[in-house]
Amino acid sequence: MFQEEEKTLQEEEKKYIINTYNRSLENTPLAVRGKGTFLWDESGKEYLDFVGGLAVNAFGHAYPPVVSAAREQMERIIHTSNLYYTAPQVRLAKSLVENSALDKTFFCNSGAEANEAAIKLARKYSKLRAGENKYEIITAQKSFHGRTLATLTATGQEKFQKGFEPLPPGFCYGIFNDLQSFESQVNEFTCAVMVEPVQGEGGVYPAEKDFLRGLRRLCDDNNLLLIFDEVQCGMGRTGKLFAYEHYGVEPDIMTLAKALGGGFPIGAMLCREEVASGFAPGDHASTFGGNPVACAAAFAVMEGLLQEGFLDDVASRGAYFLEKLELLKERFPDAVHQIRGKGMILGMELRSLGREVQQRCQEKGLLINCIGEKILRFLPPLNVRKEEIDSALDILQDAMTEVFNGE
Ligand SMILES: *Cc1c(COP(=O)(O)O)cnc(C)c1O
């Protein structure tokens, strides 16, 4: 009976929803309920969820403080528009500012929108300060900044751009972790450099310290703004509240989304006080931006992240997970090319058959993400328990044994 229901829903999905998402694995779950690191499908099958809503579910599913903050705010007021003040918005902005190197906040609803805001602000500020022809932004190859026309152009991967030309002008690309390639792109039109401190969608590549420090110097020497896209690697994901803290380098603009609302859609663009002066009333806006329910949920996430010792614990559990993945690499030296990542954003690059491993894991009750054909990405909730990591590793090892040793 359940089987039949599922089929109908899957058929209806194909009939009514535009085909943009790749759900090509067999028996892709129909998710009905989640709690912490666990997700259940309509047949009652239990999964360990190491996709984590793609780095969104910072505290897993149904985290009580997020649920009650959102519910309580919803009962008070759901939406007012930005013509009026609301307390959750101000409270969240204050918390983000007090806990970061930035001074001011603009709220929106997604990562792409946060980056759009950053791109607009970088252009506006630079034109005001340095002249009309300051508009070009250098981004990195293998980066990911979103799917709007400007952000997919900022994204240094052709596969996201193909077919959407003409792309907006004003973007060029350096090679990630190659400072010289960025230096050589600077010209009279350059206004900013934008990178992810840990590249997520591109395949889990952490920046090297010298690279980010070099970019800071490059920006200072040439009056450029340094923009960090922390949409995926921010909000505790790497074991620090913001990934830039690992590097001793502070950006002029930073973007957040994904985990910010703990599952509620919200994005934010933060910047230094002086840079904020680039925007005047009317220059930028978002109808839903700073919605009180989303902000109340995000404030609960911030409180969770700021609990004494929590982020250190994320770092040490992340290090444990990484160490165990390295052991798996030793066990499968021909199959595994490299283990990468920081905190709870980890990747295992295989030489091939990533989708097969992902499929076997899913069958055995572990959800993981696969980038392209080869890179397995792990994004568990930040509060994932050590025993859950162990269970996931057991399943992963079984799946790899089947795929690579042909069992
Ligand atoms: C996911 C992501 C985005 C885009 O976020 P959306 O909410 O999907 O628009 C931008 N930058 C990075 C680094 C991301 O990982």
C-alpha cells in the first residue's frame, strides 16, 4: 500500500514539477519525518542523515529551540514588510555583528541573494569611492556562489553558465589557492575579490592560510574589497563560528545563508561600517528579507552555536571523523584519492564509482552527497554524536567493500 502511494507521488512530481533536480538514485526516499541526525521515509525506514539538508540543518531535524522560537514568533507576527521595525531582526543582526568582524547586516532569503547583495554593494561602494569604472570582481575557479545570473557568472564553473549567455560582464577568475593567478587578474576595473574560505559545491577544498592572507594583502594594496562567501562554510560548520577565523584574515564583506536559519530560509550579507555607506535607502531591498520568523529561528541557531564549548566540540568530533576517513583511505588505497575538509564539512575523493557508493549507503540507511561522479561529501548536523559518526563509517565501509571488492 505504501509502495503504491509513493509511486503516485513520484509520478505526480514528474508531472507537476519542472525537472531541475537530479534524483537519479534508485529508491530515493520520500522524507516524512526527521529528528536530530535521523530521517524516516514513508515506509518507516530509518536513515542516518549525513547530507544535513546540504549544510542547512546545523542542529539536525526538529531541533527543539529552533522549532519553539519559530512557533512562538509565528503566533505573534509572521510578516510585516521592512517598512516597520521588528525585534527578531535587530536581535539577530546584533548577535551576528557582535560575534563577527563585521559591523552591519542586510537580510535576504538565500545564499544567491546574499551574494547578489555583496556584488551590488561592492560595485556601488567602489564606484562612489574610486570611480565609475570600478566594477570587476575576481572569483575562483571551482567556486560556487549561486544560480542567479550574476552569481552563476561569479561561479567559476562553466557547467552552471552554459546556455544562459549573455552573462553579465564584470567577473574574471583566478585559480583557488594560487595567489599569483589572482594577482595577475587585477586591473584598473577591479573592485573586489570573492572566495569561499572552504569551497563546498566545487568539491570540498579548504583554502590555504597563505592564500587567504595573500588575498587580504592584495586587496589592501590595491584598494579592493575582500568578500568571503561563507554561505556553506560559515555558522560553525568548520568548528569556528566563521571559517575565516581559522586563517587570521578578516573580510570586508561576508555572506551567510544555508545553516543560518537551521532549516528556515534566510540569508545575510554583513560588511564593515565604512563599506555599508555604499548603500543608501532605496539602493537594495527584499520583501521577505529579515522576516521575523526566520530571524527568530536564526537567533536560536546562534544561541546553540555560542553555547560554551560547543564549537570546540564540533572541531574535535570533526577531527575524529576525518581521522577515521583517513583510515578508510588506507584500507582502500586504490579506490580513494584524497580526504579533505575541516570540522563537519568533509570530502572523500574517490577515483571512480562515487554514485555507486552513495547508492549502496542509501540502501543501508546512510544518506551522503556525491559531487560529480567522484567526491563524497559529508555534512552531518554539527551536534552529530560520535556513535552516529561510527555507525555512518561502518555503513560507508560496508558499501565501499561491496563496490570496490565486488562482494
Ligand atoms: C549553496 C551556496 C550558495 C547558494 O545558496 P542558495 O541558497 O542556494 O542560493 C552560494 N554560495 C555557496 C558557497 C553555497 O554553498
